[in-house]
Amino acid sequence: MLRIIQTGNSIPFSFIVDPSSEFEPGQCAQLTTSGNQIVCGVSDGLIPIGIIDDFKTRAFTASAWNETRIVPADGILNSANKYVSTADIRADLDNPNVIPGSFTSTVTVTLNTRNGVITFPAGTELNYDSTSSGTPDSIRTFVSYRYQIPNVIGDDSTAGSGRVTIWFQRFIAETDIYETNQTYPLNCNLFVSEVGLLTSRQPTDKHPAVAICIAPPSPTFGTLQFLWL
């Protein structure tokens, strides 16, 4: 998803689409060649030219940001005088079909990406007191991830024209397509990942900053708002 908030005097431009590429609105674009033709596809982060405002994909994705999971657990004191769980405990995420590599958790868990199930292994420290008794009785974690939207097949908005729309001049926008395994402080520089996603991570010192985060994602609004430079 891409929502343009403020464009000033800028207007988008269209390029001939790379027939081998797949993308969604909010990913970053880059020019390349196909035979003797200059075409536009997904950026690898090195020479991004703008933000894609078309879709050409087999499946749509979205982001979940700081999803909270609290699970009750029986605890025993370990040698460090900490309460830890006595058995593996499972919890369901809000969404299945998690995209590998996009998942992050504040507590160590194992993840079943297809079913969207996380497991807290036995020995996980209890870190939450649900009854305010002074003794922890639960495990709480905050997770973020990207996932494929179920029952929504992909589509190709470039099929008729063979061209892809790119926003490339200074503008303000928001998207739910970004690297969810990073943090996004206010006013941090944004780069482009190896697969065309906005990220606060600079893959290498050769990857330029392309935008500034002006509204970080939150549990209520999982979109990243940015100023494209």
C-alpha cells in the first residue's frame, strides 16, 4: 500500500516495466536494461529512483507492527533466582503466512511461518505480572513481521500499458511495505533494502539515504510515513 500525502508541484512519471519483476505500491524502483531496452523494476538499494505506485505480484503483503502477545505460564525459580517457564508454550499471531526474515520478537521464540504460531521454549523467563501480585506469572513479547494477505491473489496493473508509475520528486507518503525487523526513530534516515523495501538499515556504505522517517509505525497504525528526498 502507498498513500501519497503531499506532493507539492511534483507529478509521477511512467517507465517501461521490467517484464521479469514483481512489486507492490511502496517498494522502491530502479532502472535496468532488458536486451537493448531501458526498463524499470525493483531496486537493490544502490541506485533507487523513486517509489512504485503500481502492482505486479502473485500475492499481496502487509505489515504487523508491535503485536503484543501475553501467555500465562507456570514458573519455577532458576539458579539466577528468576522465574522461568517449565514447558514449551504456544501462541497464535494475528496473521499466518509470515514472510521469512521479516519477523522480530522482544523475547526469543521459535516461529512457524506458515501457520503464524510462535513457541516460547521451556526455560523462558517470566517477565510480566498480570495480577500485580509482585510475582511474574506470564510471558509478554512484542512482535513485528510482514505477511501475505490470505485469500487475495496478486494482480498486474501494468498489464494494459506495459508501464509502471514512479513517484520520484520530493513528496510525503506512507506505506505498509517496509522492513519490519528494524526500528524507526523519528527523523531517522531511510535507505532501500536489497529487495526494494524502505528500511532504517544501511545495507552497505554505498547505499544512499533516500528518505526521512516523519511518523514511525505504531501498534495502532502500522504504516511508515516518510519524506522522500
